[in-house]
Amino acid sequence: MAILKAILIPYGLDCNNNRMIGKIVSKGTDNCNLYNQGNELLVTIGLENITVLHCNNVILVSNNDEIGKTKEIINELSKNNEYKDFL
């Protein structure tokens, strides 16, 4: 969560209370954190209270109320050799 805040907080909110960084097109999306580090286009339609984080070879999608569980997921992934390359 701290990393996500460090990435998103310096950027202001748009008129729908979204923070967007990267190649993103958004329609009917409110109160979302959208971060796209990739060269692909991220398109959202009708999302509310969601975080979408695309960086390197990982895509994280979470309800903003649950984003604090990210650390739990990282801990679980670090225990599995199959996923260590994604951390």
C-alpha cells in the first residue's frame, strides 16, 4: 500500500475523483486509482472505488477498501517459487 500511495499521491484527481497515470482511457469511472506503466492502453468503463495497477509483468486489480491486503498477497507469493519472479 505504501508503494501504491507513493506512486499515486503526487498526481492530482480528475473531475471524477480518479488518479490516472499512464496510457489510460476512462469512461464512467469514479474514485479509482489507475496506474499503467506498460505500453498497452488501459481502458476502464463503469468502475467505482477500484485500483488497477499494471507494472512490469504484474496486474493488480482491487477494491480500494481491500488494497491493504496487498502485503498479504505479496507474502503468499514470496513463499511460492512459481511466483517469485513476479516480485
